[in-house]
Amino acid sequence: MMIIAQQNILLVYTFLILKKYSSETTPLNAAQVVNYMSAEFNVSQKLDRRTIYSHFIDLQKLAECYPEHVNFTFYRKANGSAYITVDQ
């Protein structure tokens, strides 16, 4: 159960980093998200890029499948970087 909770908090951290630091002109790649996450939330475990990219997929699915329940739109660039915009 602890591993699931830890994975969930990392997904939330990924969302918060994208919300705070990404934009259409400055999308973030997985390595940048990891760097911000380490600095912002003092995450000590080594995070794999694949973990962050899976978070990108989860956030994209969430935004696409439940737009009436979330207040953000997720965008993914061809190079793998991503950004979100918060809907008003």
C-alpha cells in the first residue's frame, strides 16, 4: 500500500511542477521535471524518466477523459516535453 501512495504523490508532484514551471513557450521534459521535483519537494529517491513520462500519459488521459472534473488542459510536444494550462 505504501508504494501506491508514494507513486500517487509523485504523480501529484509532477502535476504541480508542470503547473508552476511549464507553459506553451517553455514545455518541460522528464529530466527537467525531476530536477524541479528534487529541488521543490526534496524528493530523495532516484526517479526514472520513464516514471515521469508515464505521469505525462496519466495526466493527459485524466484531462481528456474527465474534462468536466479537472481544471487543466495537458499538451505534449513531439519531442516528448509537456506543459499544462489551467482553465479559468
